[in-house]
Amino acid sequence: MRLINIAPNVLRELGANVIAIGCEPNRCKHQCRSGGYRRSRAPARVLAEKADLGIAFDGDGDRVIMVDHEGNKVDGDQIMYIIAREGLRQGQLRGGAVGTLMSNMGLELALKQLGIPFARAKVGDRYVLEKMQEKGWRIGAENSGHVILLDKTTTGDGIVAGLQVLAGDGT
């Protein structure tokens, strides 16, 4: 099975009505049009289809950006916040959350309000992972959508991160 088919198939298996866009195979490798998933057609398509949400992955699926029902982008910082908040609510969050020097200050303040410690690493998923391991924490992310959930996998996985957001109660 091709990577481009995995996310739509997983979501369909879980009962979602999926309208897949940009999933056609091409010769473009991971770095071709780097960052294109962030400038995707998802916001306009979510609005046009009156969809509940949109999920956009980069070329190799290790990053995810989501779009809410109003067409607003939900970046990696926001995704990490949602997952951390839900983990705390369920009593499953171990430690805090790691962002980067580029993480939004609002993320840090929002986590602090919940009593979730926050640490910053240099930009780059390897530095986020190093800081997570140093602190013994299980969640880290870059605002670009690279979310690492060590309770689930050892590297960034956009599908896993997206599913974690969907597993929450939506508040």
C-alpha cells in the first residue's frame, strides 16, 4: 500500500467520510515543493464541503496540520496542546511537553494554566526528541506539525498525531 493511501484508508476504517485531495501519486519526492502541505487547499475545501475538519500531511507523513470547520489552520503547537490537555484530563500525561524556540508563547502560557510543564528545544525534531528524552517526557512538537508521541511511536507520525486529536472529546 502506498503512503498516500494510508491516512484516507485508516480514517475510512474508523468511520469517517473522507474526501481525499492531493493523494495522487507523482514523481515528487518528500522535499519537492517543501512545505506545500501547509499551503494546501484544505482550508478552502473544508469550507466548500462544509466538512467538520481537514487533515493535511507532508510528503512522507511525519508532519500534520489540521483545519477546523471554519477553515482555520491548527498547527503543531495547537495539536500538541490538544493532545497534552486530553492526556492530562485522562490522567495519562507523564511529565510535560517540549516545543521549540519557535513555539508560540501562547502555547506555553496555556499549558502553564493547566499545570503542564513546558520546555523549549532548538528547532528540529531531533532536538525536540533529545529534550524529551532528557526530561523523560512523552510529548513534543514543532509548530510545523512534527509531533512526537513517545507513548505511541519513536518518531514523528502525522497519522498518529491526527488520530490522537480525533480521539479527544473536541473541547
